[in-house]
Amino acid sequence: MNSIAAPEVADSGDTSGREPTAAELDAIEAEMPVIHAEVAYLEAQITVLDRVPGELDTRRLRRARRRMLTARRTLANSRTTDMAGGAA
């Protein structure tokens, strides 16, 4: 019987039970504002799936989308600054 699990990459070795590194945890922490903003935007979209959005729903969607875009821009700018700062 064939396994349906994803094939392991040959050079990665056994990663089962491996804890994330400090750098990986820092990257996750830096992305958390984006994750929270995307979840809020998704919740706002789900709220209006089965009905016509009213004025308050439209405002909520617009605010959530702006927060998400702002969080993404901030993360992208911080990555660009980090890369430029490290190269100098």
C-alpha cells in the first residue's frame, strides 16, 4: 500500500519533534499583526456571506481591509529596512 504522506526532502533529514529556532519564532512574531488583521478581515467577510451588507457591515469590511493592508505594508517595509540595513 502506498503512503499518502508528503515525501521527505532528501537533505532535510528527520524533522519530527524538532522545535522552531529562535529565528523562526522571531519571523512568526513579526508576522502576527498581519495574521490577526487577515483573520479580522476574513471574519468580516464571513459575516456578510448570507446577506446584503448594510452600512455598518460595509464600514467593518472597509476598516478590516485597511488594517490588513496597513499591517502587510508595515511588515514589507520592515523587511526591506532590515535587508537594506544589513547590506550597508
